[in-house]
Amino acid sequence: MSTLLFRHIDYLATMDAQRREIRDAAIFIRDGWIERIGTTEDLPQAADTVVDLRGHLVLPGLVNGHHHLFQSLDRCCHCNDGFVELLKKLYSRWMHMGPETVQLAVEIGLSELALSGCTTVADHNYLWPNGLTPKHMMDAADTVGLRYHLGCGFQDTGVGNGGFAPEDLVDNETTALGRCAAAVEDFHDPSPGSHRQVFVAPSSIRSVSPSLLKSASQLARSLDVGFHMHLAETAGELDYTREKFGRSPVEAADSLGCLGEKSWIAHGVHLSDSDQRLLADTQCGVCHCPTSNMRTGAGLARIESYLKSGMKVGLGVDGAAANDGSNLIAEARTAMMLARIAPGSSAPLFSPRGALEVATLGGASLVSRKDIGALEVGRAADMISIDLSRTEMLGSEQDPVAGALLCSVNRVDNSWVHGKQVVKDQALVDGNSPGLARRAREWNETLRSMSR
Ligand code: ZN
């Protein structure tokens, strides 16, 4: 049993049920769990480890609800291509990746996420090239120390049948579902405070057949794990499902059993009012990926309307192929700004605290976790701190919480996952694997030489 006390926190936003914000705050933690929270004066004055956070703002750790970490070496590829063209071209890179390269990409992506305030990641991995396995992903995720949810992904519809992937990168139903079931068996830990979880993650409604979507959603239910897929991302997808199913993407997914309280979709850009009601009624969440939606030209998701309709909304950076940055706190700022100009938005404008809620409690609700997302008694000590004396925060003293979202804070100063420090003074406590930058450069040089 070890205890940890953070004291003299200048400003603490708990995101608890009352949304308490406390000045000169303290948090008392036992074995990674928050046991007491309040003012410095009211809490115990001693612990095994005492950390003085004078001059810092403390927030709950951010939750990234949608990523493809394997893409972290694909920044700045085909910069001016739209969604479909981009996706098709990238397969010529991905087909050459093996376990070592994917592990390198996972570490790069997780490092950037950690430095930008993320403490929990949902990674939608829908490709398993050249012998890659869920164990490779789990091992790579361990290097950085964030809570890692592996989306065991798949597609069974290749480019010859209206999908995007070359035929040798698509799975059949038996392989896809077998891999999911084995990964859940081997790695899924549903207990509170879990560091590793697994969810079932078909790629999209265009790249996975209706029969596999149906059986995959049944499998997720029978295993009592999450279910996640891209949905309603582009206008082209709307045309596709209208033609194939006579329904919107959300209605089509619902008809295949894909929506439910443990399900969440990525993007959800193109949602009619009735789609929004359907998602709210089924308690299916939406992971908003604003930068990706701009980068690929997919469109603008009206998250304020989604929240008003009762939908669960979280935040994701998406893979580096569609968002060259994996910066989660910057993504929260982008989400807030875009919500202010979305069609139908009006005063009062979408607030910094609204964006913070989407990035914390919203993300936790997507991955069905009640042990993270807020700082309160009984939850895990996943938290971030920002030094208020940093140049970009000076002048924000009247509302430091708004400052974290409105000012351009691109890195957190410190972060802790279950009370264990992951980021210290804007750097990873454990550093990166040796040769990370050199290996990333070499991979891209290898790909360039192959394409010559
Ligand atoms: Zn995605």
C-alpha cells in the first residue's frame, strides 16, 4: 500500500458530478485510487510521497477515443487527396509494414498523445500485415504507460468489391472473429483500474460485409466488450448505404445490430436528426475527430446538437494518415472552436468546459469506463498538470481552466496514470526506445527506395 499526496494545486477542475473547481486543492491517493480530494488545508498533510503543485492547473487525464497508431509513420502523405484517394494510396505503404515497424509507430503515437495530456487510448487497428498480432500491439503499448484499449479490427471487403484495401490485406470471417475472441481471452481486463482492454472493431460499413458486421456485433455482446467502427464519415458513405441498404449509415448499422450502449462510432459527421435520436436512444457514442474531418474534407460534425440530443460524445485525434498530429489537448481546442461555427450553433458559444468534458468524461463514456474521466473519490488518479507560469498561459489567471482550452497549450507539464508519473516537465519519464527517430527515418527511406 502506498500513498501519494498532491498539495497546493493552484487550481483543480475535478469534472465530478458537481463539476467542482477548487483553489489551493489537494488530492490524496492510495495505490493509484483517489481516496480524498479537497483543499490543501482539509486533507492529510503527509503521505509516502508528497508533490507540491503550486502554480499548476490540474485536470483529469484526457481520453482519446479513436486512433490508428499503426499510421504514426504516415504523416504528410498525399496531403491534398480526399478521403478515398488517400486511403487507397496508403495501402501501398501499409502492406509492407511488419510487427517491428508497427510497434515503432505505436510508440511514436502514444508518446505524442502522452505529451499532450492523454492518459487512455482506444486504438482501432484494422490491419494485421506480415504476422502482426495483438500481442505485438500490447507489448508496444506497454512502452509508454498509458491505459491501452486495443480495437481488434478487420475488413473482409477488398478493393475488388467496393472496399479500399488490397485483397491480400483483408480477412475472412473466421480469421477476423477468431482473432478478436483470442485477443479478448488473452488481454482483456475489465476490472476497475484496468490498463489493457480489447474491443471488437470492424473497419467500416463499406469495408466489412453485412454478415460479418452482424456476427461481429453479436460476438462483442457475447464477450461483453466494446464495439467500434467508422460510421457516417463522408457524404460518399451516405450515397453508398442509401444505394445498398436504402438507409442512412446509422440506420444500416442499427439494422445489423451494431448500435448499443457499449458501441461507439468514429466521426459521425453526417447525422440527420433521426440518426441522432437513434444513436441517443441506443446509447451508442460518437467519437468526434475534428482535425481528421477537416484534413480529409469529410465535413463538420455538429457536436453541440449531438450533445443536446442526448448522445454520448468523446474526442479522438484519429490516425496520423488523416491527422498528422496526435495532439489531444490541441484537438480539444479545435473541437471547441469548430463547434462555435457549426451550422445551428448560437450564443452562448460552445464552452471550454464543454470541450474539456467531451475530452474527459465523454471519452470515458465511449469506452464504458466509470473509473476514469474525472477526479473524485473512488476514481483512478489519471491526471495532468499545466504550469500556469508558461508564456502561453500568462494572463489567463482569471480562468485557468478556460486557458487550458483557449490558449495554445500543446503540451502538458506532467501527467500521471493510476498515480504513476508518465510525463514530467514536458518529457516522458521513461524516455523513448533507443534509436526511435533514426528508425522512423529509415522506414520512410526504405519505402521511398521501394517506390523508385
Ligand atoms: Zn479512423
